[in-house]
Amino acid sequence: MKIDWAALGSVFGVSLGVTVGLVALFTLGVMGLSRRERAVAQGNSATLAVTGAYVCFAACAAAVAYGISLIMTKA
């Protein structure tokens, strides 16, 4: 058995990049909700922060659903 180290490294790199990207998106969503709470406490509107947070969470959910669909079609 011969291991293709280049392919293994490529898979590792892509999975690491996607993981970091998903964590960053989720963090941006949490930060948006945090800004909403801060704006409400100050009596301001936070429509843009909430919309941005929901977009980030929707992108995370879409990426996870896409990953699950890739797994299900290959199985």
C-alpha cells in the first residue's frame, strides 16, 4: 500500500481552511448579536448588526448542509 502524501496534505489543508472559515463566520454572527444587545441597552437600532448575524449563521448552516450532502452522496 502506498500513501499519496500530497493528496493527504491537500485534504488536510482544505479541511483546516474550511474549519477556520466556519469558526470565523460563527464568531462574526455572535459578535453581531452582541452588538445588538449593546445597541438596545443604549437605546439605538441594531438592524444591520442583526441582519449580518443572521447572514453569518445562515452561511454556516449552508456550509454544514453542503458538507453533509457531500458525505451522503459519496456513501
